[in-house]
Amino acid sequence: MSVRNFEDLDVWKRSCQLAVDVYTTLHSSKDYGLKDQMQRAAVSIASNIAEGSERASTQEYIRFLRIAKASSAELRTQLYIAEKVSQTTPTQLPPLTILIKESKEISAMLQGLINSLSRHPH
């Protein structure tokens, strides 16, 4: 791979922005349980990409990318739940839909990176 560090990865950059967007969207939420869980899952995506990139082997890196992908699915599930629960606050619905879409795109990017690393282990 031509990427020297995780900061160069678009998937890491987008994951960081997704975490910021989750925090911003949920800033005034009073559902502290779901809010906390969603924020943790969002932060976990970018964090696992970074941690995996610093590991000693490609297999370890792939393992952490899979964890990041799983965190993206976890966040997406929580976004679906939040979307259904927050029917009384329709102003939050479009941002949740956008966050769901971004989570799906990040998952696809992670799978692409996993596939690439699996084909070309170094």
C-alpha cells in the first residue's frame, strides 16, 4: 500500500468526521444511554482504524479494520433506533438519515481496505 500512516486514509478522515457529526447531532439529546452508546461506537470506528495501522502485522491490521466495520454496523443500528424513537423531534430525522448513509459508505470503504490488504499482505 502507498499509505504511510492512518492519517492519510480517507476512511479514517471520514470516520473522524462521522464521530464529530454524531456528537454534534446528539449534543442536546436527553437519552443519555443511547447517546453514550452511539458516541462510543462512532469514536471506535476511527480509533480502531488507527490502532490497527500501528500493529506489527497485516493480519492484526485487518482484525482491527473488521472491529471498526463492526462498530460502524453497531452505530448504524443505534441510528435506526434513534430515528424511530425521535419521531417527536422530526428536525433530527434528516441528519440521522445522512449519518446512516455515511456509516454504510464507511463500512464499504473498510471492506475495500480489508480486501486490498488481504490480497497484498506485506
